[in-house]
Amino acid sequence: MPDVLATLEADRSKLLEEFLRLGDLRPGSITAVVRRCGKPSCHCAKPNDAGHDPQFRLTRREAGRTVTESFPNPAALRRAQQEVTEFHRLQKLSEDLVSINEKICELRPVVQQRGGWTDQERKRLLQSIRKLPGM
């Protein structure tokens, strides 16, 4: 068991180093929206026409609201794609870190101390349990 614990701790250290290598990031999803301008004489008004070139947009949640951002040029779109990709990498690293830490917590032995709960510890525990939602 000590070998497994040491291996997991080494894996956690490597994972934490990956966090330091993260670049610029932001949450959201990039979508392409094909639009029609509404002018009756435009080619997009004809049946079976594909419409105008797609508009690429970044959509994300901000303070409980959906925010949409359009890109002025292809370079801005490419940069946003990299930032969103990096955000997904952050999410994956976070999931992996929690998973490894759960395994470490399960394997790490509990060090027994003499005696039981002190009156002060018991009082603090009871107070913290009463503060939990649903209690």
C-alpha cells in the first residue's frame, strides 16, 4: 500500500505541474450560425440557398445570463478556439486531480491519537453539522 500511495502522490505532483502550463483560457462554446439578411432581392431569399457565410459566435454563461460574442475576423476566432480548448483542458485536469486525491484520501492511514473527542471538538462538530443544508 505505501508504494501505491507514493505513486499516487507522484501522479498528483505531475498533474499540479500541468496546471502551471495552462495558457489563456475562457469558458464557452463556439457555434456557427448561418443567416439570411432579409432582403427579398438577395440570393439568400431564394429557396434552397445556403444563405450567407456563417457567423461564428462564442456563447457562455456570465452571472446567470447567456452572453454571446461575435468575432470580427478569423484571427479572433482562432484565438477564441484555443482559449476554449484550454478551458476544457483545465476542466479535465481538475477532474483528474479530484479523482487522484480521492484515492489518496482512501489509502492514507488514519493516525490514532490517545483519547477520544475533547469537549471543544465535540461542540464544534455538532455546530458544523447543524449548519449543513437540510438539517
